[in-house]
Amino acid sequence: MVVAIKTTTTLRKPPGWCHGGASRACSRQLHQTVMTYCRRHNPSSTFLLANHSCNSRPDHRCRRRLQPLAASLGKDDLPRGTPGTQAENAAAAAAGSSSNESQAAVTTTTPQITPGALWRFSRPHTIWGTAISVVSISLLAFLQHVAAAAADAFLFNAPAPAVPWMPFAATLASALVAALLANVAIVGINQVYDVEIDRINKPELPLAAGEMSVATGKAVSIACAIVALACAAVAGTPSLLATVGASLALGFAYSVDLPFLRWKRNPTLAAACIFGVRAIAVQLGFYDHASVSLARASGWPMVPPPPAAVWFGVCFMTAFSVAIALCKDLPDTAGDAKHGVRTMSVRAGRKGVFRFAVAMLLCTYALAASVIFIAGLGGAFLPVNVVTALAHVALGAVLFLNARRVDADDDGAIKRFYMMVWKLFYAEYFLLPFVYL
């Protein structure tokens, strides 16, 4: 349901709003204030402002339209600070003041699905993570295939084999389509069953903001899951179908509220779901899919086993996935505690979990750099290994410097740190094809 509010309030800059500035922090604060006010009146609604829809994307244009509306709702004296508490209190105060609502004409319509809402429904940071990891692992399999075929040709004094570019492109495309659709299904079904929690923790998400109905979110998720399985089956390798099927099963077990499921309530099972997909299924499943597909296309009877670099990726991403599982729950303690989801952050406290996750990642980077450097000693790939090891040291330094500036009690700071951890996740997959062990 969409609540359309038209106001005749003139554009002005009330005292207390961003000192008259137009920063994104101000935009987010204004946006959350108005969305909170709206949810208190109709939990499935959102605001459309006089020929403009902010669509939960707080940019500067959205700010200029939210500001007069916020003023008309009695927000002129809103305290400065983070939107999480102060804005919500101001919105609650305004909800009890009927005089400030006399200028608003309210009509109801059905939520309209927009491309922007669908994109945010897919959780873009996970989409990028899936795409980069599949490309990296497939490229590693391609390089192994080419190197093994060239070695055989040299050994038997045969002509150099042609590089299978087109089979590789087809293999990569089939893996990407199936993986991305499965990703949308997994994050989508999580939003369907977490919609009440997300109204507290992530009110900008389409289902929580009312831009998409729960029924639509469920339909999109199920459709993506079915098409992902169909694409994996058509691709013709058991490993791709098993990888997509196992990922969907773990993703649904994590979120779906049925007996013996909803594994996100248990920190150990929640972490196992994440590293089971990100660390094990992705590395081994997509590597085998690419290797088998390339061997079939080239007529080469031998499929090389996963090299040491793949097992390195499994170990590294296991630690990284556990850290991501811990960090993602840090800013969500309010909603999780209210709805009985006993995450590690709820049980042990945010500061302790944050320090543990950072320490785990720093140790992982230190160990990875040491293993890569030692493995390169005396080998032909020593220069490449040295550069790759130094890159891991640099990424660890970036993590350390960012972690030092984070206040674990600040939701905004924790969310920014969590997104920075995802960028480090992307960077590791750029380095993985250059790991020679």
C-alpha cells in the first residue's frame, strides 16, 4: 500500500536540519524520520511526495522534498545526530500531533514495482560478491585447463592446442546466470521472512518500506529459484546443479520459519550456512563445473583436480565468511532481540563480537600472506607470489586502519565497516587466480 502525501508547505530550511547543508547524512536522517512516521500509521506504506517518489533512496533531491514535509509534521526542532534514535523519537512525537497533519491528503494505491526496488531487493553487494567469485573461480579453472593441455602437448611433442575461448565464455555464462538467480532467491526469501525485523533494522529495503508486497517478494524469490535450478540442469554438469541446489537449500533453511528451520536463530548454524555456500560450494562446485565443461568442449579426457589455490580459497573464505556472518548482525541487534533471534551480537554484545571478527580477519590475512610467500620460495613464480603476499598485507592494513575508527555502538559506522569488509571480499577473488602454491 502506498500513502501519497501532498503538502503545501513552502521549501525552507528549519533550524536543526543539517545546518542548512545537503549532505547524504542529512538525507538519510530525513528519509528515515518520514518513513518511521509513515510506518507508525500504516506498516505497509511508504511516502510519495507531490510528483516525486524518493523510493527509499535518500539523495539530495529527496532531501529537498522531505525537508518541508518533515517540517510540516512538526520536525523543526529535531535534534541533530544519528537517525536511529533521535529521528524516531521526533517522528513518534509528531504522530501524536493532529494539528500538523491537517494539510495532508491521504490516498491509497497498490505498490508499484520499480527497477530500483527490484535491484535493492536483490541486495547488490551480494550480487557483486557472487558475480566476482564465480568469474574468479571459473578463470582459475580455465588457466589450469590451458596449462595442463599445453604441458601435455609439450610432453608428447604435439602441436599447441587452441585456447578454448568460446567454450569458456559459454561455461562462464551458464554458471553466472544460475548463480545470480539463486542469489536473488536466497536474499529475497530472507527479506520475506524478516520483513518485521527489517522494519526496525533495515527500513530502506523494498519489502520493509512497502515498495513491494510480501507476496510479490515471495513470488520473485520462488521464480528465481526455479529458473536457477533449470539453468543449472540445462548446463549439463552435475556439479553446477548440486552447487545451486545446495546453496538454495542452505539459504532457505537459514530464513524460512518452519519446524527445524530458521537456522539464523542459532549463531553456529547461521555461520555454517554462509561459509557452506561462500567458502565450499562456490570454490569447489564452480571450479568443477568449469573444468568438466572445458574438458568436454575440447575433447580432452582428463579433468585436472582442484589445485592448491582452490583449497587456499576454501580455507581463506571459510574464515572470511564466518567474519561476515558475525559483522552482518552487529547493527541489527535491536530488531533481532525484539523478535527473538539470538545472534552472537545479541548474546555476547556488539563490542566483543566486533573485536573477535576483526582479529579473525587480521589473523587470516597474516597467515595467507605467509603461506603464499613461503610457497613461492625457490619456485618459478616467486615474483608473482611476493606481489600477491604483499597485496594481502596491504588489505590487512586497510582492515586494521578502518577498524580502529569504528565505534561498535554506532549503527552507521558498523554498517559502513560491514560494506568495507565486502569490498575486501571482492579484492580477494581478484587475487585468487594469481595464487601459486
